[in-house]
Amino acid sequence: MIRDLKSLYAVIVENKVVVFETNLKLFVEKFNELEKESRNYDYYYRQFKKKETLEFENTNGVKYHLQKLL
């Protein structure tokens, strides 16, 4: 594994990774492009400090699983 890799975030929909990034700010920006109803950076920063997995469901019923892997 790459020693300089400090964190890795992923968005999973229907058992497929649709977004991944090593930087939380860039991760949230990419997720916001994919899902317009998603929350802002500060929200995800606080949530990932508390736990490693999050769920988000939009108004159309699409369920996203967000995960901090490292």
C-alpha cells in the first residue's frame, strides 16, 4: 500500500463504487456533482469524525453508502 495515503473515501450505489477520492473536500465536491441533494463539506467532515460509514437517500429513493476506508 502507498505509505503517503492517509485517507480514502468512497460512495457506493447498488454494490458499485461510483465516486472515490483521497481528499474529503474533493470527495464532497464530486459527490455533490453526482447528487445535487447531498450535504456540504462541513456536514460530512463532522459525520466522518464520528463514524466511518454514512447513508444518504435522495427524494427519488436512491440510497448512497458513503464510507471512509482509511
